[in-house]
Amino acid sequence: MMRFSLQDPDLFRRQAYIGGRWCDADNGATLEVNNPATGEILGTVPMMGAAETRRAIDAEKNAWVDWRRKPAKAEALFCAGGMI
């Protein structure tokens, strides 16, 4: 299925990151992702619906409570890839 190569194959995920963990769609449905230039199927992603979307929104709201208390320097380091 996947022909392109990554030096670190763990970077290619077929799940969504919600609330600190990788998740499949509740019903297991997936959607193929293709290269529009070639039509080649690159992989799949979970086809999530309203329930998963609500969990993602709630997780973001909960994370924001702690994140907004961080100083600007910490945010800059995180956004620059330093991940403090």
C-alpha cells in the first residue's frame, strides 16, 4: 500500500490523536488517502464522526486550561519542536 519511504516509519500513523492517545474511529471505519498526482493509495485514516469530534473538542478545551498558564517562552519552545 505505502511505497514512499520514511526514515522513521513510526511517523506514519493511521489513527487520530485525541486527548493524549491514538484512536481509531468508534465504528472502525477508515478512509483511503491517495496521492492526487498519481492516484496511489498512501494509507488510511479513521473516518470519525460526531462522537469522536466531540471528544477531540473536549480534550482540546481541557488541555487549554493548563496550556494558557504557560509562559510565552514555553509555548515558543514547544512550537519550535523543543517540547518541554
